[in-house]
Amino acid sequence: MRFASDEELIFRTRPHVVVLAPAVAWLLLDAALAGVGLALLGPGPQRVIMWGVLGVVLLFGVARPLVRWATTVVTLTDRRLVVTTGAIRRDSRVMLLGRIVETVVRRSGWERIIGAGTLVMWTSEGHYLNVRNLPRAKWIAEAVDELAAESRDPGDPLAGHL
């Protein structure tokens, strides 16, 4: 991501690592099934089928979530918040901080324990950006609120009133 010459990077992060827990569970299940399959199946076409099924489980249960996590980046600068996703097709959602009028952090009990949450931001035009599984979501929301208040036009009736 390119920044303007006077734009300052505040932080860059990925989704909380807890989103990889299902992938780890699939990997362990896959390894257990491979062990059982090797012990019970003799050489032949059954093993080929077993390896094919285990490969599909690895691809969709482990590799896909890992790539999705690794290619999702949340970047906050002093002017904007950018969420970039995708390995092959890259999508970027940009929210200019000066247009944000409200931020909400949603956290379940589990998310409060691990320090993650969902950050939802609304603009004055009614658009919103929903960022799920964000680590340190409460701190990020406070930083966004502070930067949004600083970047608003002083003539804006919402300036300083978040």
C-alpha cells in the first residue's frame, strides 16, 4: 500500500490468530485420519482414495483459511483505515477518517478474553465498514475516534463530538 509523503502509519495488523483455530483442528483431524488409514488400509486403490480425501481436507480445511488470514491486512494511517483482502483478487476497502461519525466495538465474552472484537464504523454519508476478528479492537476504535476527530474540518458541526 502506498502512502502520501506526509501520511503517517499508525499500525498494520492481521485478523486475530484465533481465526486459525479451526484450521489447526482440521490439520489434527487430517493427521489422525492419515494414521488410522495407514494402519487399516493395505496398499492399493483404497490408499489412493484416502490420500485424495485427505488432500482435499488439507486444501479446504487448512490451506484456504491460512491463506485468507495471511492475505488480510488492516492498516491505519493518520488519514484512513484500509482493509485489504485476497490472494489472487485483491480487494481494498478504504474509509477516510475525516468522514467517520461513529465507531462501535462488538465483543462476545470469548472475544473479550482473547482481546479481539469486531469494529464497525459509519460515515456521515451512511456507509459502513465492518472489520471482524480484529486484535486489540477496543484500542483501535479509540485510536480511530481520536484520529477522526483530529482530521475533520473545523467547520464541521461534528468536529470534536464523537
